[in-house]
Amino acid sequence: MRDERTAVLDALTDERAHALTFRWDDLPLVTSDLAGTGGRIRAVSDDFDVREIPAYLPEGRGSHTYVRVEKVGLTTRDLVSALVAAGVPDRSIGVAGLKDKLARTEQWLSLPNAHADAVDALDATTGVRVLEVSRHRNKLGIGHLRGNRFRIRIRDVAPAAAERARAILAALAQRGAPNYVGPQRFGRFGRNAVDGYREVHGLVMPGGPRLRRFFVAALQSQLFNLWLAARVRDGRYAAVVTGDWARKHDTGGTFEVLDGATEASRARALAISATLPLYGSKVRPSNARAGEDEAALMAWFGLRWEQFRSRRGDRRITRLVGLDATVEETPEGDSLVLDFTLPKGSYATTLVREITKNAVDAPLDEAGDA
């Protein structure tokens, strides 16, 4: 009898591995009817500015030291590593979200008061500037933020780029912006979800528990992207179908759609949008038509929702609204600056790609560099 490892590798056919690899070309645009601006981002770190919008501010007292920092050319993990090197236990360090490396970013971290002296080591790290130190009663946790404010410069744009960008943003205000998970989740070659597939099938991947969890998160995210892409292609992007779990944009409340036709007008008006599953112990398959769509994709990959029980899971909304986006032309005339807000967990690269019509931050193999 063939061992389990052989069975998994047989199941991961070239076709399935290809489908699990992130590529922008597999994710249809919502504004394909409008010309893009062209251009490129991240020529220098200051072209991509991200500021965290916290869910709450530290109270000034409590058992945890809160540190607001600005970093350039570093990952959030680099900040954590600097604190660990200064003697802070890894598991006791809190962050609300992960911020880009090729950017100027601002975020909060927390650490126990017993290790407050490590803040000095963090401030001494090249590329880091400590902006504020306070205290609070709890450790900062992933998701403890409202969202992020972005200011992104797009260089080498086409003529009339500002008019094009404003037209696209106006269209997205009417249609909602797609909430695809961007390339940062999928690694340099876009294949983290392939490793996640191996992990949920029982093949322990190298790199430790933290990295293995990240691989499974990439698999959850790629399945979400594929479900959302299918809805854009078949005209259901602006709709909800029977069995969907829809979310209200004003309150965040989620409810099961018992009749898609009854909720059609609210979906068209951007009052509600469908959510799609990131399978885990707290998330079950949908019912009716929505459930059939989910089951078909899972069956094609040879996956079952039970394989994601090690993750808590969530439902991710398909459309973004209320981005508060503006466009500025630079004096040089060959660049634009986009300023906008996204909720936590959403990717600026997805919005920028709708505007430029370019594969921003594409994985290396997609960009032809490997």
C-alpha cells in the first residue's frame, strides 16, 4: 500500500499546484472596462507609506508597555527579532498586524513591563524610530486595529493618469472594490498555498509552527481568491446567492441569505456584500447554492473543511466600500499619489492594481524574474 506522503504528492498534480499559485492574471479586474494609469510603485520606501489605525489607544497604565514605532526597510518580524535579541520572550510580544518591508510604516507593539528596557534597543535598530511609549492592561493581539491609512506614489504613469484614476475610483465607489488577498501572503514565488496544501494533508513542512500556520493561511487565502474570482467572472460579484453569509457594511453584522433574490437590491446598493469562507474550526461550509459552489472547488482540489480544524477560521467580505480615496498629481507630472483607508486584513496592492492595471508586487515567477 502506498504511504500517505505518496498519496498527497499524487493528489497535488501540476494542474492543482498551478491553481494554488498566486498570479494576478487569475484574478479578474472589476474595472476592466476602464483604462488604467500604468506606472510602478515602491521605487523607494517613501513611495509606500502605511499608518496603522488602532482599535484602541493605550490607557497609560497596566502590565504591558506599548510602543508606537516608525520603520523603514524592515518587516514587522524584524522588529520582534530586535526585541527578542534584547531579551524579550517571543511569545510575550504583541502586534496588531504585519506591515510591509519595502515601505515607511507606523505601528504599535506591546511587551511586558518587566522588559520595558528593550525599547531602547528597538530605538537603536537601524531603520526604526520610536515615536511614543505608553502602558496598557493587555497584550496587543493580531487584529487589534481598525485598519490602515495608505499614501502611495505611482511613478511613470500614462498621460491623463489622474483623470483615469478618478474615473476608476468613482466606478469602485459604485461597484465596491474587490477584496482579493494580495501577493504578500503568498511568498516570493507565489507558492505558499502549495506548501499549505501539503501541510493540511499531513506533510509537516520545515520552518517551525509559526511558518507552517502561515502556509495554511495562504491556502485559505488562495481558496478565497479563487471563489471571488469565479463570482467576478460569472456576474455574481455584485450579488448575494441563497446560502451566502452576507455582511452589513454599516454595522458589520453577518446573516445567512435565505433567498438571494430578496436581498438583491441591498447588494446592488452596497448595503451588504457576500462573505466567503476561510475554513477553520469556527467556520462551516455554506448551505444551498453557495455551499454547492464551495464544495465543487474543494472537491476539485481534494480538500475537506475538516482539514482546516487547526485554524480558527473566519469569513472574509468580498467587497470594500468607503475607502475615502483621493488622487493628487505631483509637480513633476509623471506621478500620482493615492491616499486611502482600508479595513484590517485588506491589501493596498489590490486597489492599486485596479487603478494601474499592472501586476503590482507580482511574485518573481509571474514577473519573469525567475
